[in-house]
Amino acid sequence: LPPDVKQRAVEREKSLVGLPFHMLASRRSTSLFYCSKIAWWAYAEEGYDLDPDGAFWVVPDRMAESDLVESISPTRGQ
């Protein structure tokens, strides 16, 4: 995704600091978040749905399968 989209998504994610964290929050809830939902929501607000299957929860495995997500491998020795 373009760098400006990524930057805005990060800013959106930062805006959620301090909100209630709840592992069972639904995808549609706008007041409760959990890790993978935070990332999904931030990009969805930019028009990029990283988990388009519409399930009740957003899970990392489905986002990892998205054509919009690039896997980053850690560099050894750093």
C-alpha cells in the first residue's frame, strides 16, 4: 500500500490508545478493540479491507492471506 495510507493508518491506530481492550469485541463495535481489529479498522478507514470475509471477528490468519498484506521476515543478526 502507498506510504501515505500506511502513515494515516498508524495515526488512526495511535488514536485508539486508552480505549477499552476486549478480545471478544465484534468487528462492528466502534468502542471495543483488540490487536488484529485495530490494524484491520485503521486500514478499513482508508478504504482497504484486509479481512473482507465479513466474519464476526477479525483474525490475523485471514489478514495474512490478503493480497494487500506483505509478510516481513526478521533479519538475522540485527
